[in-house]
Amino acid sequence: MIVYTLHCSKGHNFEEWFDSISDYENKARAGEIACPDCGDGKVAKSVMAPHVNSGAKSPARFPEPPCGGPGCMDGVCPVAEGG
């Protein structure tokens, strides 16, 4: 599924879900998409800004605890220590 932000020729913005990019293209070509506010059939995709990784490093992850249980931190495991 994919969601697009659309706008009609009268200036209304709305979102619509489609099965795929080609589903949107086929419905748009056939005139099967209408504005829910006014019923206008002259609808187009709005400019969309995809998320782009700017090169920022991923946050550090904690190492796996020895036993995998809750309370294990900094290499100290209350289960393994008998706690």
C-alpha cells in the first residue's frame, strides 16, 4: 500500500491510499479519483518529500545482555550474579 497527498483544481488537499504506484496511475488515467470535499475529478499528486538519510550515524545500540532478561545493563546481569 502507498499513500499519496493529492490536491484538486479547487485547492483542496487530501490523502488517498493505493495498492501500488500503478494502481494510482491507472485510476488517475481513468478519472476514478475525486476530491472528497467537492467531488472535483481534476486531481493531481502534491509535491512530496521522501525521507532521505543525510549521512547521520545511527544511534548506538546497547550490547545484548548476557541472559537477555530485564535488568541486564553495562555487562552486569542480576540473574547471572544470583540477584
